[in-house]
Amino acid sequence: MKILEKCRLKEIVNKIVENCNLTLLTYEDQENIKQIENYFGLLIPLNIVGLDNSDKEKEVNVMLKLKPNKMDDRMKAVLDYLFETEHYLYSRLVPMFRQYNISIDEIIPTCYYADLQLENEVIVLQDMTYKELNLALKLSLDNHIKYFNGNKYEFIKSLRKRYDLIRGDVVKGTKCLVYAHGDFWKENILLKYEAGKPIHACIVDFQTVQYMSASQDFLNFLISCTDTETRKEYFEEFLTIYLATVTTTLRENDVELSSLKENFKHDLRLVAENCIIRSFMAFALWCGLEEGGETLLTSKNTINKSQAISRFTKIIGDVLDDLNQVGLISL
């Protein structure tokens, strides 16, 4: 796999801090550790710290987008065109939109630097996959935690108090680390049908791919896509089927993991609280409680407020009871 040369990375970093009017302090050289490759390119997350004009530290989180490592001759022209088109969007179209005061900053990442020079092609974009989501999750807890005052689910308050620790250490200590989907639920699965029955499935929307435990995708899916009755009856069966499928897939690729089941269950206990935090905002949105964009997101459907609160607290209460029952949390 192609590794970005250190000297080239330093050039890119210098361009970024120059365009941000910063004086470089440090940057995290991630080399080949956290590269994310898909059909259209190679993404390298990078953290840069510099001093602004007031000598205050400023952190800049970016994604370096490079051309794919493997391009056969048949597809090279297509991928070159796609890369050049993206470069044109950020270097020409986005500045034009801003010139006419069209607000696009919430949906289009900032482009800090772009280069189309042969063998040096790179587009450096604002990493929007964590910061905005993290703020939205925290605000959702702040806005709706009051619905759990005075009942056994005040456990939610402890999640808010330990929020930074839970979210900051979500990878720490986990054993089944992979590049996981990050937003794995039924709406991101496409099914192919024949005679009214699903015969094939594929996963879509990989914008939140993260280096994390696979147990997070598994548990997020169960929380968001099953009801309490289904979880109570089939949790162990779901786990068994999932792990059996993973084991089969690994063996097909000549990989054996003898302690997969034990490591996965270990990780489930470590990621459970983070999964609850994520589900808190998701269900608040679904129930119609995110009003006026307070969490950067707004519910599309609105219903009777008291009914929405009742529905929301029932769902979250069920999730907490179910995770407590299987030993992933302690109420």
C-alpha cells in the first residue's frame, strides 16, 4: 500500500497552516496506521495544532484525500476525472457560492489545500465526521436528560457526567479493532428481492467509517433496529450468528481468531455506554423531540409533545433494561 512520504506530508501540513494563518506546533503523523481506502480514493485523518495570531492554540482536524492505490488502466481515466471534478468543486464552485453569500458551511467541508500536480495529487478537507457529531450528542443529552429525573433511569445522568471520558476512551482497551461502518442500522442496508423475498444485501453510506471495535456496529444495530421483546428473546442468537459469520469470512481469507467470542463480549461491555449515548439522540430525533436545530439536527416529524416524551422515555428505558439484563451495564 502506498505510504505518503514524510517530506510530502510536511509540505502539505505547511500549506494547511499557512492557509489557516497559524504557526505550526505539532501534527500527528499517522503514516499507514489509520488510512481508509475505498474505490474512489485513500483517506488519511490528520490532526494539526498551531498558534493563531493571538498566540492561542488551535486544533485543525483534516482528511487528506489521495488517489486510490490500485487503478487498472481501464478505470484510470474515470478516477482521474472524478478526482479533478472534486478538486474543481472545492477550488472553484465553493468559493463562488460563498461570494454570493450562499450558506453551505454546514454541509460542505472546508478545503484547506488542493493540488493536482502529477504524483502530488491531494485534496485536504475539514474532518466533519467527529466534532459536529460529538457536539450534537452532548446537546441531546443536555436537552432531554430531564425526562429521567426521579426514576431508576437516572443512570443517564452519570453518562452525561462522564461524557468526555466515555467518548474519549471508546477505543481504549477494546480488542476487536477494525475499520467499522460507524452508522450501521437498517436504513443503511440495501436488499435485493426475488419473488418478494430478500436474496442479497449490501451496506451503503460509509461517511462515518471509524477505527473502532466491531462490537459498536453490532450493538448500535440491535439498539436501533430491534424492540425490547426481540432483544430479550434473541440477543444471544443474534450474537452467535454474527460471530459465526465473521469467523467464516475470516477463514475464507485464511485468518483464524481463536478468542474472537471472548474478545467480542469483552468489547461489548466497554462500548455499551457509548452506544447508549448515540441512541439517545437518534431516538430523540425519531420521536420528534429535536426542535429548532438545538443539536444541529432537527426532527422532520412533530407530534404531541407529551406523547413524544412518553414514547422516548419508554424506548430508552427498554434499552437500559435490556443491556442491564445481559450484563453490559449496571443500573
